Amino acid sequence: KQEVTQIPAALSVPEGENLVLNCSFTDSAIYNLQWFRQDPGKGLTSLLLIQSSQREQTSGRLNASLDKSSGRSTLYIAASQPGDSATYLCAVRRKTSYDKVIFGPGTSLSVIP
Amino acid sequence: EAGVVQSPRYKIIEKKQPVAFWCNPISGHNTLYWYLQNLGQGPELLIRYENEEAVDDSQLPKDRFSAERLKGVDSTLKIQPAELGDSAVYLCASSPDSLQTQYFGPGTRLLVL
């Protein structure tokens, strides 16, 4: 059974800092991994998707890496801004039953001006 | 392009009362999902539709929850009777097919008193 965990559960940083969010999964047989952002009272928005054959994906100030063998992914946010404050969730699509997505609990990020 | 629409946004009911949630997916999206999200946790799948067919409802508590997707477009999720533990956010998502990125609605926040 695939389990997804995220550490830390909450993070508070001053504006301008670079930061790393962590995601771990128990079954390395994944189809892809995706990072989402959730603002308070809203749904999830996709940020980056990494296929199982890829090592990383970049979009603007965001960089996501994937290490299947160790069951880990990191989301790197450069030069953080107050507008980055949100909950960040990772989600894993398994290689078997690949139409099912398992979400982690999320990391709540606060960027202090 | 309009996103996924959900209503109501908030609902407060007393226990044992019925409640219904409505979702209008993005036009042309064949796959529709209902998720339950508790505070501090990631979304958990309740049911997935491919067009009008429920293809994964293994996590749906069928004694009190029901869902339908008439004509393969809009969907309704119902709880009858509601229990205190049903208090959560109910998210609807859609995707062109089950392997592509899911687009989430803002959710319905349910409080059962």
C-alpha cells in the first residue's frame, strides 16, 4: 500500500529565503509525482508534474526533484515571497492502478514579510 | 475557460439531516472525482466517474453516502443522514481522462452540529 508523508507539517520563513519542502513515499513503483498548492478555502492547483523517468522539473522559482530509489521528492522554492504562503501537497500516481492518486498531508508554508 | 464549480461553498446542518453537494466539471472532462479532505490532511478519494459510470467507489461509505453523475456532466454527492464525523471539506475535481492532471473546485465546507 502506497503511503505519502510530508515533512515538515508547517514552516515559517522570512521573505527572500530559499526553502525546501520534502515528500516521501513508500512504494517506488510510481507512474508520476505531482506537487500541488492549496490556498485557504480553495481547491488544489497543480504546480509541477514529474514523470517516473525524469529527475526534476522547473517552473519559474520552483524546482521539483524526484529520487524514486529512495522514495523522495523535494520542492525547492527560491527567493520566497509572501504570496507563496499556502499549503503544498505532493501526490503520487502508482504504476499499478495508475489511475489512482495518493496525496500527502501537505506542508503549510508561511512567508513573513 | 471556466474552472470546476461547486455549490454550496459552505453548509451547516444538524446531525441526522440530509445534505447534498453539486459539482459542474470543466467542459469536455470525462473523469470526475469526489474527495474528502479533513483538516491538516490531503484529499482522500470517495468516488471516481468515467463519464456517467462510477468506476471506483471503494472508499465511499455506501450506508449513508450516494452519488450520481447524470448524462456524464454534473454530479451530486449526498449524505443521509449526516453524522458529526462527516464535518470536512468535500472537493470535486475533473480531468480530460483518468491519467491527466486533475483540476479542483474550491470545495464545500460542511459542518455537522
